[in-house]
Amino acid sequence: MLIAPTASGSIKVYIDMVREAKIEDAQAIQNLIFFYSEDGKMLFRSLAEIEERISDFLVYEKQNEIIGICSLKFGWDKLVEIRSLGVDPRFHRQGIATQMIQGSVERALLRDDCDTAFVLTYAVPLFTKFGFEIVDKMQLPQKVWNDCQACLHKDNCDETAMSLSLLPLKKMPSTTPTDLKDSEEFLYS
Ligand SMILES: CC(C)(COP(=O)(O)OP(=O)(O)OC[C@H]1O[C@@H](n2cnc3c(N)ncnc32)[C@H](O)[C@@H]1OP(=O)(O)O)[C@@H](O)C(=O)NCCC(=O)NCCS
């Protein structure tokens, strides 16, 4: 939290947090996606696409600025994909992505239509600490690969597929997102 005086003498309080994206965040989200899509770390998404799917996104807001993004794609059978995870390079290695993944898992746990989270990633250790395990890419449903057609690396994909079963987390008695935040040793085992 940062407390800053304004020109008018009032005080502005900034709270750094992971939150659901709002339509006003779409341009900032697109800027980060564009930045990372240039070298193929992320799939390009147009502003219109992002605006249409804004409810899929979580953002990390720091002092009124969007410095982290992540989205969840439901609808792959009972799978949910964590995608478009990116953090402004000025803020790498400060635990921002960790908080975004935690928020995403908590969000997925609230849904009845998914039992497994998966990700295609270049940052295996980031997901390992949540209990994600490496899986054979070929185990993912064929329709996942439709999105890959737009990827710069589609013919030599060097991402690692990882998945996490949500069922044990869903079975935790009276699990709520807050409980999960408090039980880091379970998610981070
Ligand atoms: C990958 C990325 C999202 C990580 O964001 P971050 O906020 O720096 O990550 P965190 O600070 O939460 O990292 C926590 C741990 O994850 C691991 N980790 C983080 N980035 C990593 C990377 N690029 N490669 C391998 N492991 C990584 C480390 O173990 C790190 O702990 P440490 O800092 O104590 O060593 C960020 O580097 C990024 O935006 N990269 C470009 C976009 C991209 O590749 N997206 C795909 C990711 S699925």
C-alpha cells in the first residue's frame, strides 16, 4: 500500500492487488500482450478480442498501473487453461506472477465446469511450486492446438505442458478463496 499526497492536499491510497479486469484495462492488457507477442512468448490478441473476453482476465494493479495480466479459458472439456500470463519486465521476480496464478486457481475452484488446470509455459519452476506437473502435450485435447496456429513457434513448439488437478483442492472442507490464501503450504507444496 502507498499513501501519497495529491496537489490539492488530499491523500491518495494505492493498494497493490490482483483483481478482475475491467473494460478500461483492455488497452493496458493489450500493450503487455503485444510486447510479449513480438518474440512469440505470448499469442497476439487484438484489442477487440480482449474487450470481448475481458471477464476472462485478471490483472495486477500497482499504484494505478496494470503491471501483470493473466487469463483463464474455460470450455476445453473439464480443463481450464491459464494463458496470457505476463508481468511488466520492470517488476519481474517480485512474486507478481505467483499471485496471479494463485488468483487464477482460486477463480477456477469456484467453477463447477472444470476439474483440471493446464498451462503451456516457458517457466516450469513457477508452476511446479503450485503442484503443476509436466504432462505430455499430446494428452491435451486436439482443439487446444487450434489456437497454436497463430503462434510464431507452432512448428517447433518449445513450451512445456503442465497440469494441476483441482479435485483435491475442491474437496478441501469449506474451501473458499480466502482459505486457500491462508493455506499456502497446501497450494505451494
Ligand atoms: C514468466 C513470468 C510471468 C514470471 O513473472 P514473475 O512475476 O517474474 O514471477 P515470480 O516473481 O512470481 O516468480 C516466482 C518464481 O517462479 C520462477 N520463475 C519466474 N520466472 C521464471 C522464468 N522466466 N523461468 C523459469 N522460472 C521462473 C522462479 O522460481 C521464481 O522464483 P525466484 O524469483 O525466487 O527465483 C514473467 O517472466 C514474464 O512475464 N515472462 C514473459 C511472458 C511469458 O513468458 N509468459 C508465459 C508464462 S506461462
